[in-house]
Amino acid sequence: MRGFQRVLTIFGSALVALSLGAAQPAKAGDGADLGSLQNLIDDVCTNVFFMSSCPQVPTIAQGILQIAAMLNVAPEAVRSSTFVAVPVGPNVDAGNPSRPPALGCLGLNCVDPLNPITGLPIDPAVLSSLRPLAFVSAGSGNAPAKPTQPYDPSANAFLYAVGGLSAANSGSPGADTLVLFYDDPGRTSAIFKPGQVVATMSLPLTVLNNDAATERFVPAILQFKASTNNTAPCSASTVTGNFTGSSTQSIIPSAIGINCAVVFAASPVSSQRHAIFEVTVPILITSLDSAITTGSLFNLGSPFSSGEPGFTPVGGVLGTTGMSIGIAPNAAPFGAPATITSPGTYALCANLPLEGNGLKPLPSVAAFYAIGGDGEVRVSAPLAAGVPIICPAGL
């Protein structure tokens, strides 16, 4: 009975918080409604989850994702609600539940479709159970990739995102790692020049400070470089960002818990053997993220009920103030209110390779993400953004 009452209380509070924003419904287009959308997010943060700080969203797309993640619903449901009223059609979305938790099976010959995703390289067969976003690569490095529908015959790059499990936490009931698959059906040659920058990916990382109560946003760029024979796939790669808080560094990915690999195999988008880039990043969920640790509004539990500590480096990688690092669950960082005077920035961008070596990788992925208390990783991209949105510098 107490559990049921808790569900009614939280769900009712969520509806009240949403209704507070109903006087100024959002309308996709010119971005002038961004303030009312942020007010709605602030209401949910304050009235439902009693958060002391809220993510500050600079675009409508991120605002929709943030609300969807906090209330554990699909982005389409948020857009189509009378409280928000954003057209559903001009956006593409994909969501994947975390793996773990694994679900028990009933019956003698049952195969659990949600077995945990662990380690690298990951068997590409798992992609058949995941939903991707689709893109058309840009013709040059001067513009982001164009999101499109998965069934678009011109789509030539795909992004899958899901919560996985690190080897260190094998057997845990909750995900601790964000797993990203960049499916590149146009690259069929597995021959790369050692040391060559094969692909680049943006990683919106967050550092938890030593006070365990504040965070610092650290956008980073992973340069995926071809390794030599008999070396780990990610050993030649580098990650660049202001990790210490005082200057930009270029470090090996393992120093902050990141791993990467490339496999060549068929996938749901192409039966021809082709490149699939895999990246794993520690998840960072702290006491600031009560919307995540509270879990499902329907009391179905959360794989993040105790949070996730991220990765704790050694040797001063995070300077004197940093405790741990990882990818935060929110669609935008905590901090000062966002402005709409400058272009928005996609969280997850990737430049992927063409056939042949020596050619600069082309912009192939451009998307936003948010992780909910239900463990689902939601990714989204506007088909026709009302305001300019670019990829991070350095790609």
C-alpha cells in the first residue's frame, strides 16, 4: 500500500509540475519558447525531485529529452502532450533500456534478450536488439551530419546508445557504463595506416569535484587512431579536454576510464562486412541527480538507485579539485542559465571514415542524449532545428 501511495504522490506531483508550464506552451520553431521550457524543467526538478540545481538547456531538443528522462517517458510523449505541444514529426528519437539489468526468462528454451553488455570488443550481433538514430554524412567538415529516418535509403551512418557494465562490476544489477556504437556501413576496408586518425567523437564529460557536491563540465574529443598489430585497440588513441581545470590536455583514454575498438561485421543496416566503432564511457551519477536515483515514477526500481561514481583517475589527471569523471545523465549541464544568443551544440558528434586511407573523416553523427532513472538511454536529433546547432570544436 505504501508503495502504491508513493507512486500516486510522485506521479501526481509530476503532473502538477508539468501543468505549471501550461500557461506558456512550447512551440517548435524560433526558439522563443525556450524559457518556458526551462521553467517547466525547473518545476519538475523542484516540485517532484527536490533538486537544488537543475540542468540548463540551450535548445528545445535538449529540453524535451531532459523532461522525458526525468519522468521516464518517451520524448514523443512529451512533445505531444498538451502542456508542451511541440510537433512530433520534425524529430527522430531512439531509446534503449540498460543492459543490465538482465531479465529473468520463463519457459524452457528462453534466451534473455537483455543480457548485460560488457567489455570490448562487443559482438555486433547485439545491435539487432537496439534502436539507432540514422544520419546522412555531411559532404565536408564544415557542417554537422543531417539526421534522418532509419528507413531513409540515403542514411549512411547510425548511432546506438545503451547502458552497459564494466568488467570491474561484473554481476552488478545496474549499468555503470555508456556504450556507444557508431555504425559506418560505408567503410568496408579494415586496413588502416597505424597512427592515422581514423575517426573523432565528442564526449560531454563531467568532473565531480572533491566536495562531492559540485560538478564541472568538461567537453572532450576522442581521436580514434589506428593501433599497430598486437596492441590494444584504443592504445594509440587520445582524448583531449580541460581535465585539470586549468589547461587543455591530451591523454590516453584509459587514464579516465574510456575504452574504444573497431570491429568489422554485418549489422542490421548492412549485410556487408563494414566498420562499427565502439566506445565505452563511465557513467557519473551523483547526489545532485535525484531525478535519476529516484527511479521510475511507477516504483519499478532504478539501476542507478545508489548512483554511479564514474572513474577515479590517479596521478593528478583531474587537477587538485577533481574527484572522479564520467558522462552525466542529463541532456545539459548544471550551471548558469543557458542563452540563445549563440548556436546550440550537439552532445554526441562523430566524424567517420570514407573508403581509402589519408582522407579526412566526414561529419556523420550529431545528436543529443539523456539517461533516465529507468536506465533507458534516450538519443534524439531535430530534423529541422529552429535555431543553429553545431558540433563541438575540435572534431
